[in-house]
Amino acid sequence: MKHGLYVMPHVQSIREAFAEASSFLDKSGCNEPQRSSQLLLEHVLGVSGAAYYMALADPFPAELREAWETAVSRRAAGEPVQYITGEQEFYGRVFEVTPDVLIPRPETELLVEAILKYGAELWPDGLVYAPGGEARTGMHAAGEPAAAEMAGGIASARREGDAAGAYQPRPLAAVDIGAGSGAISVTLAAEAPAWRVCAGDISPGALAVAARNASRHGAAVDLRLGDLLEPFAGMETDILVSNPPYIPGGDIAGLQREVRDHEPRTALDGGDDGLDPYRRMMEQLPLLPAAPRLVGFELGQGQAGEVAALLRAAGHWNEIVTIDDLAGIPRHVLGIAR
């Protein structure tokens, strides 16, 4: 048996196949070998959940032996389970993933959750009321508008706009930079259907995956090919969200093999210090008619302070929010213009 090449021994049941593969993957240095074995078995057998556990005592289907050996061999060689099965769950939906895209992570769900939360606060009905912009409200000295004043200001702007014919409401425009699989943009479009959601990526392969995921979930997403904000030049943008490449280039060699050898480097490499994409997005803000009122970025460990400083230096957002991931690591920074 060559390293990484799995040859299935004679087994009687699916349970035995699971145990044998788990042992093989463990010896091959795979993370979570039992979890990997279960996910691959569910994929090969075409079952999941309760159906999988009910099938454990069944004989292993002889006709699936080759597919099983191939799947286990690929995992033993370090390929992520998600690329073998072609799927990853995100925010309660199953997304197609290929080696053209970064595998969606659970922590990114927290970024989506925050964007939906603050988006609903700033634009309760998903509409922007202003001639080419939005109806802004007064600012208190502490930087926090009172809720009653905010509601009254928007209502007043709508009434005045209706009377003068000046305020033409338009859908809130949210732009996702670095679409990848479409996990962020498709989720935003599905969860907030009143919004106009757009997403850009420099990779045609990634955009193809995102398009299939948008179709799969019935989400309307305007997908554009290009570098960072360039595809959206001249477009009114109310929300800017991004999970850009943020790993310092010199650190990539030390990543787990599943990431280093299989996920797209263009989705990982953030330059010498990992902050290049954030700097460039700030530099490209003049491409937009006005700075977005809400921006949200995912970032790497230890980068929150520097990314927050970039947002403060830009001068467009009077409230900066940092959000920790489930491990307590500052993982997201948001800028809000109240």
C-alpha cells in the first residue's frame, strides 16, 4: 500500500468500512479522521443523517468500492473533504465548492449576520430614500442618533421627497468583494430579498461557481469580473462587505496542507503583511459616488487593530465595531456611518 493510496480490505458492513477508513486516515495525518470518513461515506452512499446511521449494519455495496477507495485516497493525500464531495454548508444552505473557490468557514456566517443586523437598522425597509443617495439623519455629539430622531428624520425625508418629487426610493445596494463561492452574496440576497446584491471576483472560475450557487438557491446576484472595487465604479453602494485574502504571503508555506496545497492561493495571499486588499479597497473608494454607509471585513488573527485604523483614517465611518469569532479572536471589523 503506497502512502495516500487506499485499498479497501475485505469488510462485511458499512460500519466496518467506516472504522477501517478512519484508522487509515488517522495514520495518514488527516485532521478529524472519523468525521472525514463519515462525510465521505455519506457522499459515496448518497445518504445522510438518520439514514446513514440506519445503514451502518448493511453490507457495503460492492459496486461502490472503487468510488470509496478513490474518495479515501484523495482525503489521505490531504485534499479537503469539501472538494471531494463538492459541497459545504453555510448559513443553513448547501453550497457547491470547487478548487476555484475558498471553502466557506463558519466564522464568515458571523460577518453575514452582522451585515444583516446593521443593514436592517440603517435601512429598515431595504430602500434608500434620496436623490442618488439616502436620507441622512442628525448626529448627536456622542456619534449616536436617537432612535426616534432617526425614524422621524427618515419619515420626514420621505414626505418631503414625495411632495417635491425629489426622493426616489431605490433598493439598498450591497456589494461583496471577492465573491468566491457566493456564500456571502447569495446568503445576503436570500435573507434580504429587497436588497440589490452584487459581487465581484478576479477569478472567472469562482464567478462560475457563484453563479451556480445563486441559481441553486434562487438568489438574484449581479456578478461581475474584476479587481476589488473596479467592476463597481460609478455604482451607488450602500454596503461593502468582503472576506478578502488576508494571510501574509510568507505564512502560507506553514499552513495546514489542506489549505496550502489545495485552496486557491489568490484567495489566501494578502501580501507581505496580509493587509494589501484592505488598503487597496480604501484607495479605490473614490471609484464610488460616495463611501458606503456600512462596511464589513473579515480578517486574520492580530489584524483587527490595523484594519480598524484604516477605516478610521478614511474618515467616512463614525462608529467602528469589532466582532470576535467563536474562539474569542477578533475576526471582523465594521465601519458604520450613523
